[in-house]
Amino acid sequence: MAHPVKITTPVPSLEEFGEALGISKARRRSLDLIFVERRPQGGYSVRRSGSERASAVLPTQREAIERARELDPDRAPIVERVRDTASGKPDKWRKP
């Protein structure tokens, strides 16, 4: 039986994330975003905004993105960057 995992990475609120993407307040209320984020213990977690527990924990980012798409095929998951880029830092989010 799997042990529960407590996620410590801060997931932005819908308000913060929607504002950053330029999404209207009315649209933000109707969203239930799915995030793929790196875990300090290794692997990647898939979780919905506002949740404390992961829906899935997978070894690779690709598998986590695929699982997020299975959970909600109508929405693109929001993915945490795992490398430094010229335009952002690892704490930025992107759509795959």
C-alpha cells in the first residue's frame, strides 16, 4: 500500500496564476487547473490547484504530463520548469 506524500512545493493560487496569464477573474473561477511539479524526494507529482495531496507521483516529467492529460484531457497541464532558461527561473510555470 502506498504511503501518503505531503507536497511542500507551493502551487500558485488560481488568482495568482490567472493574473500572470492574463485570464479574466470570471474565467479563473471556472478553472480547475492541473499542475505537474518536481518533488524534492525525486520524481514528479500531478495535482489540482488547491489540493494538498498529489493525484499521482511518477518518475519522469513526461509520464506526469501524460497522466495529467489523462485526468483532464480538455485542459493543458501547467508544468514547473526544471531547468534554468534565458527567459525564466526554475520556479516559473509553463504549458507543455
